[in-house]
Amino acid sequence: MKPPFRFWFCIPFAMFPFVLTSCSSQGVRTAAQYSIGGTVANLAGNGGGLTLQDNGGDNLMVNSNGNFQFLTMLPAGTAYKVTVSNQPTAPAQTCGITNASGAANSAVINITVDCGHNEWAWVTGSKSVNLAGTYGTMGMPAATNTPGGRQCAATWADNSGNLWLFGGYGYDTIGNLLPMSDLWRFSISNRQWTWISGPTVGGQNGIYGTLGVPGTNNSPGARAEASSWTDSAGNFWLFGGDGFDAVGNETPMNDLWKYAGGQWTWMGGSNIGMQNGIYGVLGVAADTNMPGGRFAPVIWPEASGDIWMLGGLGYDETNPINGELNDLWKLSNGVWTWMGGSKLKQQPGIYGTLGTPSPNNIPGARYGASGWTDSSGDFWVFGGYAFDSRGAISQINDQWKYSGGQWTWVAGPNVVNQHGTYGTMGIPAAANIPGGRQSSATWVDASGNAWMFGGNGFDSAGAAPWLNDLWKFSGGEWTWIGGANAGSQIPTYGTQGTLFPGNTPGGRFFLTQWVDRKGNLWLFGGYGESPGAVLGNLNDLWMYEP
């Protein structure tokens, strides 16, 4: 007798992502197999040798941006690990991978290979200098909107990832070069500027209203080189700067402002400029304490919400003429405490022994220095326009750490006017040190490394121009990452909006900067070089991806 007729169905799923099943001769379904893939972004040229591997094999050469998929399918539940076997060489790039490993419990399509690391992209703005602002309609984003060429604006990043800019010294809507008090927002998602509030004409007095009371008409006066930070609630804060008070004096200020809910609130300090500091008792908080008016200090926000401030150019306890300061302050719950340094201006540094903390150590008076907070909560200072150990003043490249209430001179010379020691690009070394400089861009990436770009100072040959060198400080050593070791470099813009190995901003200082939620640097304007070696105030916006 013939056996009954039997048949089986074997059904493949979608072509991409692939899910493959198999059937035995007995009609039993075996384990599914899944594809492993994702996308490649920011690959320049044709890739020139980018090769990916899964689990140490299954080599896949990738020559373009977009989707990729390994040829070998993996049984359900099998572990995968995607790595870069060969980095691109035409041009040379460094590609990193996110979502690189896991278990193949379904088709994998979320692996991202990003080849834009250590590269710049020119995002918006002009290649020319000294341009007036294009404001458009208040509150309305537009591709044509842009702040005018300017330097030293205050910045914040909000909880939605937008970048905010206030004031600075630059060009208004009719081409005047003045301190500004306009407020702007830049959306990273659509890459457009929005004029939020404030006048389109520079040189405006502050409108203070009532202390502690928000108001729709309130506005800080036009200013540059103010200090700014964002609190844990997402509110913006602004302190001091060089600008206009309530009656039209242009001077270093000590007013404190908060921006929340679309309104400014005057929170402390004086609405009249040229204020001397009220120091009180060292280490003792008091409602009457107040730093003197100043601009370009170093600011460190703490995780607790407290704000620390060192120096700047401004007013000491008694002198009616401003100068460089080295006083250390803490702002906690709206109350200032004088924590160290001198009540008098123009003090030399007390360095002690290299690498050894001491309660007697103190950086010399300075402004325009770079500062950052490390993952342990310690504060760092590099350079600035400062007084050295001998009492001489110029750009310096000393490096300091503040920890446990004491300063430590960590690296760099204790005298001014020193050139940079660059070493080999990309290779960290204990001997490497950026040259003396002021008004650089400084930030900390998502891994806790400190970065510094440009400024006005000394290159490898000891010349003192505007710089475009890029440095990273990690593991106690400096690494020259990119840019030139000679000053006065013109920019290479490339294609707008595209990361590329050859792109770089030109030499510049008095920079405006942000760090986005991915740890990328955003850099706006400053004073420096444009194509054709023309100097002036820039309004180009750049992004750097570490």
C-alpha cells in the first residue's frame, strides 16, 4: 500500500532584514537564522579599505555610506561582535562602532559605524568676516537667519539639545560693531537659527526690573565675555561680563541673571558697573559678599549645583581701576563665598613644587584661561593672560589642579611667553604641552577627556598669532590631535554640513562654544582668519566630533 501523500511548507521572511528557517525530511522546523547589519555614516570618498568583521571573521569591505549586512547569518541566540578590521585609508579616517555586540534574537539592523571621528564640519554661517546679523522674524526659525560676526558670546545648551547664544561683541543688524544683548537659539535637528529676544542693535543698557522678579521687559545689558552655565532644572544663568549697565556705563559688571520660562530675572549683584568686590571672611558665606565686576574668569559648575569662579579682569576690593584677578569664589544657593586667592589685583603666581599640593599655592592673576572639571570633580586651569612666578604678564601655559581645597601646579612652565611642544600628531607624551595662550575653546567629551582648540598665543616656533591647533588631555598627558603647529592658518571649509578629514577652522580666538549631548564641540565665530587671509569677526558655525 502506498503511504499517504505528505507535504511541507518552508516560508522565508522579509528580504531585509533576513530571517531564515529550514526543514528536515521529517518536517521538523529548525532554529531561525538572522542577519547582522546596520549603517555606515560619514565615510569619506569611497572608503579606501574600510573592512568590518563579525566575531573575528566574515570580512566585509564597505565602500559607501548607507546600509551594510554580513553574508553569514547567525542562528537565533548566537552572540555577535562587530569590529573594524581595517580603517579607511583614502582618505585616512577613524571609524567607531556603536551597538557593536549582542545576541541575534532577531534581525540586527541597529549597528552604526561612524567614520566622522576627529573631524570638523562647517555647518552654517559665512566664510566672510564682519557681516551684519540676519534676524528674520522673532521666534521663527529660518535657514537665512544668522547672528552677525562676533566674539565672546555667552552660551547654554537646553534639555532638548538646542544651543543658545546671548550677546557678545560683534556686528548688529545695521553693521555697528558693539557689545550685543540679543538672544538666539540654534536647533541641531534642523540646523537653523531663531532670534528669540533682545534688540537687533548693539550697545543697549540693561533693563533690570525688580530684584528677584521675572519680567517680560527685563534684559541684561549688551555685553561680552560674561560667564554662563545651566542649572539642574535647565535654567540659564549669566554673571558679569564687559558691557552696559542700567545707566549706560560700559564697564566690567557683577550682575547675576537667570533666564527661565522665556523671561529674564535679575538675581543679584549691582545694576551699576565698576563695583569693587565685597569679600567678607575667607571661607564664610554671607549675603553681603559679592565678587567685583569682571569679565573672562574661569567657571566650574559642580554636580551639586554650586558654581566656582577664578579670577578674570575686573575690580578688586579697593582699587577704582580694574586689573587681572586671582580670587577664588563659590556661589551656593545664591550666596557667594570667598574661598582663596587675593583681594588685590595683579598678583604673581605661587607655584610651590611641581606636582605637590599646598595651601600656599595659587595661580597668578589671569583672565581668558581655559578650565574644566574632571570625572572626580576636581577643577583644572590652563594658561590665560596671566602673571607668572616673577610678576611678568603675558600669555602663559601653566597647568593647575584644584582638589581638596588646595592648588597643585601640574605641568607647564611657571613663566610667560613659552612656545608649544607638539610632539607627534596623535601620540600622547609627558613632554607635550600647548604653547602659552588665552581665549581658547575648551570642553570635556563623553569619556571625560579635556579638549582645547585655538586661542591667541604661541605656536611651536614661538610666534604669537591666532592658533587653530587641537589638543586632548587624557591620562595626565597632552596629545596634539589636529590643526597646525604654526599660527595664522586660514580655514578649510569643505562641503557645508559634511564631516571630512581635511576640514578645519582657521586660526581664531575669543571663541564661542557649546558641547552637545553626544560630547561634540560646536564652535561659533570668534576673531580670526577667513579665506584669503582676511582677519575679522566671524559668524561661521562648526561641529567637531571627537
